[in-house]
Amino acid sequence: MITLEVLQGQTTGAVFQLEGPAISIGRAGRNSVACPDVHLSDEHGQIFREDDQYIYQDLGSTFGSRLRRGGVELSLDGAGTALRDHDQILLGHSSAPVVLQVRLPDQPAEVEVLARRAISDLPTAAAEVERDPALWRGLYEVSKKLARSGLDLAAVLDGIAEAVFDLVPLASHMSIDLTDDDGKFNTVYARARDGQRGAGELVRTSRTVIRRVKRERAAILVRNATELSSEASEVTSAMHIQSVVAVPLWEGDTIRGVIQADKRGLKAVLSERSLDQLLVLGAQATLAIENARLVQRLRLAAEKAGGENKFLKTREEKRRVPDIIGTSAAMEEIFQQVNKVKDTRATVCIEGETGTGKELIASAIHYQGNRRDKLFIAQNCAAVPENLLESELFGHKKGAFTGADQDKKGLFEIADGGTLFLDEIGETSLGLQAKLLRVLQEGEVRPVGATATKKIDVRIICATNRSLEKEVERGAFRQDLYYRLKVFPLRLPSLRERREDVPPLVEHFLRKYTGEMKKAVAGVTPEAFDQLSAYAWPGNIRELENEVQRLVIQVDPEGFITPDLLSPQIRKVEGLLGRIAPKKGELKDMMEEVERWLLAEALRDHGGNKTRTAETLGITREGLHKKLSKYGM
């Protein structure tokens, strides 16, 4: 536990006793040490524990941090500085800094080192072993054991343990600590001579010995490890550890791990001879362990790569054009347009109502084109707050804003070589539109807080359910960006414009949800299909999918989907058909009566606006005038 006392600042006199992997310091109330002084940054700095040291790190604060040690002020960089007892941390403006007094816990007792061997002593130790026939025969057997272990890490560690107990007859326990990717030591193997395993009984005592090995960069023989009372638990103390041999596992000048062997119980101390033997053993063990760890990492990487390839292949198969259901003339036209533009660099702007499948068409353009081997990334511009969207797209540098505690790549950089799909592009602010225009013009991005730009090669596909042309007219969208985006426009038809696709879409979603729910459904009755096809589907394919999912839940197993199961708004179609049913007579007269009624309803829906009525009915304004004249309307 570390203690911080505020000696100067608004909270002078406050004392914080803290522990944990990371202690945050700053003006914001969420910090472990909250100091409301205005010249401090919201997240000014942090203290974290690394082995037996507390490290202070400035987090890119505005006025920085300094350290006062023995009356001398030291500047601090972002890399982190180890703290000492009675240090003073100075935060913020130099004219009136916030001063924190550091008090560290009592340091662990030092071990009594009886002998040490540096890496340079290895040839001498090896020569001593060679002069003793019993010793070199033992090491020869060790070499054979390690060779038999192969490249399996668990087998290698077992072989090293057997070798330790063979070479050091007095040893009662042994352990192996290895470094992780961050350079921290972790106990990966612990074993007693009688075969019992478990790291817990060794960890507390071994920490002090490992620190000594790291500091001296040497193998050591230690006496009276039990006296390390500041770290030893009652259980550990009761073990009466008389002595410990600890040897580093060297890879060049880097310590990759530590092998320890200790003697417990009777008052007998391990000898320097044991130190020499384990020093030589360590030289052999390092290569065996590192080879086994390398094979383990390669195996995991291969499994991960295999999983990613499988995922990417599956995703690619799901995004191909054949999975887009539609045989109508309108959809055939869309497929032809996709085929024309897929292998170009042209920016594609997809327009269409909500739920028409704009992202599906965008992914089809990517996965059918020559960028299929790179990433396809989709971002809904309306789903992210405006102040975060810029960072999401362009990335940011550490310290660019509150909470930016590390560099972050933006989606443009992540999608380099591939495709970035910007959905709801019309929701972006004018400021962000200017930056998007620069990306399209210059092919480069500048992360938030950065001074340099980065070149990127990204294909842009955007989508909107608004009319960008009208947004330009009312000043909500930049005209220059509009022309850059609309190089190759695609308009997706609404579902009411492709009613012939409703039955195959229903069948598709029916297979999907009956499979997911493992529920057999006999099918859809013709009457229900008629009503589904007649409905206008304002929510388009998304609404249709939701309706089919609800129907699968509602219908009895092995039953048919009938009109009475449909949603109320869809069942209204049945009453509508009854209201417009013409009087019986000649076909021409009945058709004209139905057409007259539909024209009247459409005009009423649009408040008499003939232009919008013609658009809804799919005819020209001149065609609408002719029909109105025909019926005297």
C-alpha cells in the first residue's frame, strides 16, 4: 500500500492510502486521488505497481509533472519514474504546484547471499563440473531427459524438475518462473520432491529472491529465506526454508526466467556445488524452454489464423450477391449496376429508404470486387455522437483529449486497402464533412491531435435515406462533398416497388427462423401470402423480417401461417380490398372504378400535391393529369 499526502493545493492535508494495479491522479472526481485545482488536467498522471516498485507516469497533462527528491527537482517524461520513500510529486503549474508527499511501505528484508555466479562465470562452473565424473555424468543424463521432452512445454518443465532433484539431492522443492510479454515474472511450475505440485506455497518467498537475481544479474545461493518476514505468510514461515539456489535463464543478455531450488526442514544448507550445477543446467534449460514456448506460440498463432480465415470465409460467403433475395426487374437492374462498379475505385452513394438493404449492397460491391481480400468496415454515422465520430473515423493521438490515454487508429487507417462504408452520411456535421472531403481529395487522414498526415488507400461507399440534393439546397450538406460522393449513385427500390419479391423473401426468412428456433412450420397459406404482398411495408425488408420472425413464434408446430396470425396493420389490407371491390359488370368498367378510387386515395394522402402523388404511384405528372382528366377529377 502506498500513502499520498497533499502538502500543497486546495485539498492540503488530505491523506490517501491506496493499493491496486493503477492509481489515477487528476482534477476529475473519478480519480483515485482527486485534486480540484484548476491547473491540473482531468487525468493528470497515474501510479502503477511493477514488481516491487511504484512507478509514476504523467498522462500528457497540460502543465506536466515534476519530482522533488532530496531537495532537487527532476523533470518527468511519459515513460514513467520509479518512486522512493519521501519523494514529492509536483503537479501542474510551476508557480503553485500541487505537492504530493510519497510514503512507501516497509521494504522487504534483504536476503543473505552466501555465493553468487555471474553469466561470465559459466565457463568456470562448467569446467568444475567436467572435472567431477559424477557431476558430468549427471548432466549428461539431464541432457538426455530434456531431449526426450521434445517440444512440449509441460514435458520440458517436468524434465527440468527431475534434473534439479537429481543434481541437488538436498533440494526438497523447486519452482520455475518465466517472463511474460510485459517482462513480468510468473510462476509457471512448482513441485516438491515427493511429486506434489502447486505454486502457492512458493510464490511469496520467491519474489524477494527473484528481485535479487534481477538486480545482481547473477545466480545466487541464499541462506535463511524464512527470515523474510515482511513477505512470508505464517504457513511459509512454518516451512523453515533453510536455503535457496536461484539461477537465471539467460538468452543473450536478457533474463527469460529463474529456476529455484530450496531446502526445507532440517538445518542443512545447499552448497556452492549445487549453485554451479544448476548454473550449467540453466544454460541447457533455457534453449529447451524457449524452443517449446516458440512452438506453443506458433501453434496458437496457427489456430488463431485458422479461426480467423474460417470466420472471414464464412462472412464472405454470407455477403455475396446471391444472398440478396430478389428476382424483380428493379433488383436485376441493381445487380447489373453492382457488377459494373465492383472492380473500380469509384465512390458509390447508395440511396434508399430505411430497411431496404443498403449495407448488404455495399458489402456485395466489396466482396465481389478486387478488394475482397481486405477489410470491409461499416460505420453508422448517426449512431456515434458527433464529438466522438471524428476520433472514430480518423483516430487520435495520446493526450489529444480527456480519456485519450493511448494512440488509437481510426477506421480509415484500419480499412486501408479495403472499403469503408459510411451509413447515414447525411447525419454528419459540416465540420466533419470538410475533413471527409480532404480524405477523398488527397487520400490522407490526420488523427485528432496529430501534426502529420497519413496516406491511405480506402474505397468509400456511403448511404443515406435522405435526398442529399435537397440537403445541399437547404445548406445542411456541402455541395463539393456531394459531388465527390455521388460519382456512381445507386437507388435501392422500396419493397412496395418490388412486391413480386415478397414471397421469396418470406420463404427465406421462414427458413432462417424455423432453423434458429428448431420449429417445423408447414408453410404460408395463399390468403396470408396475398395479404403480405398487398401490404405497403413502410419499414421495407427489415419490417418484413421482423413480421416473419413474429409469425414463426406465433404459429403452432407443424401448422400453417394463416391471415389471422398477421399483425393488425397487415390485416387491414383485407378490409381495404373489401372497400374498393367494384360493382359487378364488365371488366373494363370494374378496372376503371378501382383505378379512380386509388387515384382519389393517393391524392388525399398527399394533400392534393400532384407531384408527390405521381411519384408514389410510379407515374409521371403528365400521366397523372391525363388520368385525372379521364375521370373528371
